[in-house]
Amino acid sequence: MVIKAVLFDLDNTLIDFMKLKKKSCEAAIKAMINNGLQLDEKKAMHILFDLYDKYGIEHGKIFQKFLLSTIGIIDWKILTAGIVAYRRVQADYRKPYPGVPRVLRLLKNKGLKLGVVSDAPSLKAWIRLNEIKIADFFDVVIAYDETKRKKPHELPFRSAIKKLGIKPEEILFVGDNPKNDINGAKKLGMKTALALYGIQGKFKKYMLKYRADYAINNVKEIFDIVDEA
């Protein structure tokens, strides 16, 4: 079956989101400590990411929750120092993986339709796509606000399929999360490629349970899959 479209996860597939997140959080913690937070950097990072695990990696008021859980109050000087540092470093690290823009351009030149299916809120997903200058490559972008469901729920995938107007078996889905990306896409009959370059350690335990049709170490390898199919 010929591949006519490629759908991508966004974070850790097109953009190195976790590197961006960690570097931004490290800067925020240092800034808060420099402005009066009495806490060891390593311990503070551990607490912060425990809160992300609890409330979600996109939580908009995570630093407020962090201060309430560590010092019991929201100190505005400490809070704003952290937010300013976080935003400054985010701008420096928000970049696509090497080769992503070129690969997207060449896939479009081959006549393939392209899309994104992301669990990120719509505003944040679109900001990232525009900041790294790849938004115009995509025929469809499905973010959390579109369906109010996260992968592996079928609704985000079905919404993308419907908007593309292409059969699931003619679509390749590329993502870094075996449980959510690969599992969800395969259930609907799509071909799947696991982005090994972006997979996080906590997800590796799912690799054998939710096997992808392909595994890639570089986004450029998508060409081999498209040509092979």
C-alpha cells in the first residue's frame, strides 16, 4: 500500500521538548534560588518534575504549585524571577530536530500530505510550530483542544484521518511514545514508525508491548519507509 500522508507527534518527535523543558526549568530554579528560595537545586528539580508528573507537563501554573509545596506561599519576587528565566531559556532551546524542516519540505515535494497529532494544548502547539518555522508544512494539526482527548484515544487520530481524507492504511504515523503514539495509530490501521531519537527512558518499557512497524534513529529515515511502502 502506497503511503500518501505522514502524521507526526510534535514533542520529542519534531522538537526536542524534554531538553527544552529541562533546560528551562533548571534556569527557573536557579533564578528562584538567587531571589531567595532556600532549596538545593537538585532537590528542587526533583520536586518540580514530580509535580509535572502529577499535574501534567503542560500545566500553566506549575511554579505556583511548586512554591506552595516548598515554602507554603507564593512569593511574587521568586515566582516572577523563575518565570522570566524559564521563558528566556525556552526561546533559546525551542528548535526542531536536525533535518526536520528539510525532510518536511521534501515530503511535501513528493506530494504527500502532512499533519500533526499532539496532546499539547492548541495554543502551545501552534506557538511551537510557528516559532520553529514549520507550521506551513502541515495540512492538518490536531491538538488537545480539538477533541478534548489525549492519545491513545482514537478521537485525535480519527479527526486527523477525516481532515486528511486518506485511508488509515495509507498513512504513516511517526511518534516517540510506544503506548500512546504507536498503539493508538496501529489500532486504526495506520503504519507506524517509532522515533528512537526522541523516546524518553520511562517509555522504553512499552517498546516490546506496542511494536511499531518501523523504528528510526533519524527523521531522514522516513524517506526509506515512504519509498519502501
